[in-house]
Amino acid sequence: MFKRLESINLIIDFNSIVKIKILLVRFLAPRTIEDIVKHLPLFSRAFKEKDYIRIPIKLKTGLEKPGKLNFSMGDIAYCPLGNDFILFLNEGLSYAQSLSIGYVIEGIDKLKKIPSSVPVHIEMLD
């Protein structure tokens, strides 16, 4: 079933404070996204930085394509150095070479309201 999907819709719930919708785009990183989907639902903690929110996930994979450092507001990246999802609140730099995996499609403006550290739950949108 997964191999036919070109994109995956997810919900990230920041401890019932904020819920956002994201889209993982399979052609950006097919193996990484397949690994993420296999581990859903994910429970972790989000750490808010100046230009991004970092969510550690238990995924051990490297860069399957060349990584980059520059990202735009709303981009989502996977950073293998810290095994993190990174959600960019502004145009900015990742802390290490990261792989673009998708975009925030709803609720980017709400992310500025979350505290510096909060529990998160990531699940597939029905």
C-alpha cells in the first residue's frame, strides 16, 4: 500500500496546545519516509529553538540524498546527526546537514505559541 502513495499526511499534536498538519513528500526521501511511517505513531518531546522546532525521533538512518543546511519557513527536514524532525519557523539554517522530507500545510503560525519544551504525538491523518 505505501509504495503507491506519493505523499503522507500527518498530524503533530503538541500536548493539546497546538495541532498542525504536515505533508511528507515521498520523492524527497523515499526510504527515510518509509521508515518514519513504519514507526507511527511517534511519541517524543519538541524543543523550540530560534528558527526551528526540533523533535527527536527513534530513527537510525543516514542521508539517502545530498543534505543541505538552508531551509525556508514551513519546511520539514530530517537530521540524521540528532535523529530529529526539524520544523522551520522562519527561513534559516539547520544545525547539521539535513534531508528535506516535507512541508507544514496547516498551522505554521500556531507553532510560535508552543513553549520551549513540550511533549508531542505524531500520527497519520485518517
